[in-house]
Amino acid sequence: MQETLNSWQAVHDEVLRRIHARDWAPGDLIPNETDLAAEFGCARATVNRALRTLAENGVLDRRRKAGTRVALHPISKAILDIPVIRHEIEQRGQTYGYVLLQQKLAVPQMQIQLAMHLAANTKLLHVKAVHMADNAPYVIEDRWINQNSVSGANSIDFSIISANEWLLSHAPYTHGDITFSAVAADAHKSELLAAQPGDALFEMHRTTWDHDIVITTVCLSYAPGHKMKTTL
Amino acid sequence: MQETLNSWQAVHDEVLRRIHARDWAPGDLIPNETDLAAEFGCARATVNRALRTLAENGVLDRRRKAGTRVALHPISKAILDIPVIRHEIEQRGQTYGYVLLQQKLAVPQMQIQLAMHLAANTKLLHVKAVHMADNAPYVIEDRWINQNSVSGANSIDFSIISANEWLLSHAPYTHGDITFSAVAADAHKSELLAAQPGDALFEMHRTTWDHDIVITTVCLSYAPGHKMKTTL
DNA sequence: CAGAATATTATGTGCAGACAAAATACATAT
DNA sequence: ATATGTATTTTGTCTGCACATAATATTCTG
């Protein structure tokens, strides 16, 4: 019998230890909550909290009646924090700079219209800017804002505050989608980023929504060599 | 007074609704758990579960005694699921293929040695393979395995099961780090991926650990045009 | 007035008991 | 044999209560 584990963290750690020690191998059914609670000398709710957390992290698979088993293929979840660009740069101790290139109403390309589920010929606010780190180009922000869904967006001067930052605190979104990819720099992007045409650029496309109304679509093109890091 | 909300999900949704409706603006202190429980006609534990979940998602900031407030900069968290490559391909309804290119003991380059915190001249198992989707090259897997930390790795024939898949179910890790970047294809990679030299490739570098012992480092180079998608 | 001791307050977590919901296994009826 | 209904098992979650813990506010003391 086990020494009593009366915190959900202790139970969490012990279960994880057994999995790593292969006492419980991938695919194995582990004892039910009631039995584990008895073994650990704690309440079932405590075991539940521990196992639920492990399931959220993809370590366990749980199904009512079927029980709890060790995940066969522990799905790794990488959590990417997407901060405001200014914060991202300042947190590395670099000085932040910002250059607005364009701010005008226009009808976007078909591709953007589709991504935003827009009626044809809808005019959007097009904002284009470069964010600088230590006076070197860091990332190009190419953004389309749905002025109908963001009150006041028309009257903002995005040379003072970046659209990136303004939107975050003025246009809360309910959900969004995000895509990462690699593209070769065209002449325009390479010039803005002080790079060579053809250089491989890391890009992030993001569209955010307020329920079923689109707020904004942005394409961020990072300077060559950019890496996005996180942990598992 | 509110209609009774007696499930944590209902409380969760109502709090989110109020934040989104700007009843509670970013930075605002919201009522404490006891008061909310009274208002919603449920137990404090139920409110706690809802608020805790929202805090985990970055929507709320909570501190003992100081109370709960709406996050000023709702840090967007994009959760990337990193599945087994075979599953990733099969889930799209494509047929999976796999070609082992190399499996031998060798001393890795300095760069890899550093990433893995290895003593100089340590021999590792080097596995190189291409994963195919519908008979087209999908991704190059270039992997180094610390044979000392993974018992049995030496006697596995990675032409039968991919290292990617075998390791996941035979070498559980405690933590890891992961980096995404864009690189231009060199002659070797472009040939393996049926691409042109200079094409922009999406790359993922991943190193996993079992406590303080390194298990494996892998570089995945995706075919041109690859996109990694998720939601916010 | 400064600094230490103490009280207060909000969240964090534990416990026991209860019932709900889902999924399976088993029994029954046609 | 097949379809349907019922029992059982396991996780999911709610309740009400208690105490722990962290952070702040207040009081006491020199």
C-alpha cells in the first residue's frame, strides 16, 4: 500500500511516474478512480482532478464505463503564445520601432475575400506596416480590417499605435484561425525586410471573428532566420 | 437576479459573454467567487471551476486576495497538436508511405551535440527517412536518438516502423522544446522532396527529454507549400 | 515613523456524498 | 437471430463544508 497522497498534484505526479516507469504502459487500462482513491488514501474527487488534468494534456484517454487508459500516442500539444509584437520585441531587450506604410480603404483580393467570408466588392481598411527590432526590420504586418465590425477603426491613426496593438484591446474576438507557413520573399517583401528576393520567410496568417462576423485578417512576414519557439 | 446557472460550463459561458459584451472590460475586477455563486445560484466550487478554466485560457488573471480581473492583454494561445506523421496523413484521407534512407551510428555535428547537451564524440543512432502522402514526398525526418536513454533502439529496424512512431510509444518524455522556422531548400533536401533548390521549406526542430536525459532530436523538413493550421 | 506582528480577504484545494450521463453487457421479447 | 429494453459500471460534476495559502490591510510596538 502506498503512502497517502492527499493532493491532486501528488496523485498527478505519481500516476505520471508510473507511466514513465512503465508500470502502466501505453494502451494499458489503469485502476478506476474509486480504487486509486482507496490506494492513495484520498477522495475520489482528488483522483478525478489529477486524471482529468492528465487527460487534458493528452497523457491519458478516458471514457465513461470504458475506464482510463494510458494514451497510445501521447499527442504532443505545443502551446504557442502569440503576444503583441511590441511586447515580443521589448521582452528580448530590443528597442521597438514601427513604420506605417499604408492606411486606406480598398477592396481586397479574392483570396482575402474568401478567407473573410465577405460579399464581393466590400471595402475594407487596409493597413500595412513594418515592425522594427533594434532598427532592423523584424516583421511586415499586412492587415485588412472589417470597419463594420470594429467601431472607430476608421478614425484611428495607425501611425501612432499599431493596428496589432489597437485591435487587441478594442476588438475582442470569440475565435480565430491561424496558419503558419514558409514562403520565398518576393521583391517587395525582401526590400521591406532588407533581405534578398527568394529568401525563405516564416509567415503567419491569422483571421479573427466576433461570433460570425469577421474582424480582421493579418499576414505577418518575418525577417529571414526568424524562429518561433515553445516547449512541450 | 440571474436565472440559476448550475453547471460550470454555463457559468463559464456567462462570464465570457459579459466580458465580450464589455460589462466587464479588460482590467476590471470582477465579483468574487462567493458573490458570483450567490448570483448564479450555484456552489462556489462550480464558479471556481469556471473561473479557473478561463484563467488557464488566459482570459482572466487571478491572484489570491487580490481577486479576479479580466486580462488586459488576452494573450492568444494557439494550441498545436503534433500528431504522429502517419496519422496526420491518413486523417486527410491520403495514403501513407515511408522510405527509410539511413540508420547508423555516428557522431553528430557540433550544433546537434550542443542542442542535446552531449559529451563530445558521443555516438548516436542517426535515422533519416522520408514520409510520403499519396506517393508524393511529404516530409523529411532527420533524427538523432540517444541509444543510452532508449533501451532497444539499437535492435529496431526502422524500415518497418518509423522512428517517429516507435519512439512515441516506447520512449515517453517528460518535456521537450520545439522550434518552427523557414529555410531555403539545399540540393539534398530539394531532391528528396521533389522540389527546387532554394524553395522555402517549413521546418520543425524538436528535442525531447526524460528528466535530464535527452532522448532524441529531430528535424522535420516539409515539402514546399506545407501549412500548419490551428485555431485560437 | 519604521518595522514587525496580526487580522482580513480572496482564491486554492480537500472531503464525503449524491446523482447524471455515457457506454457496455446482459436479458428478454418478437 | 435480431432487435429492444434493462442493469451495471465508470467517469463527470454539483453541493456544502472545511481548512490552507497567499497577499494585502491594519494594528501594535519601539
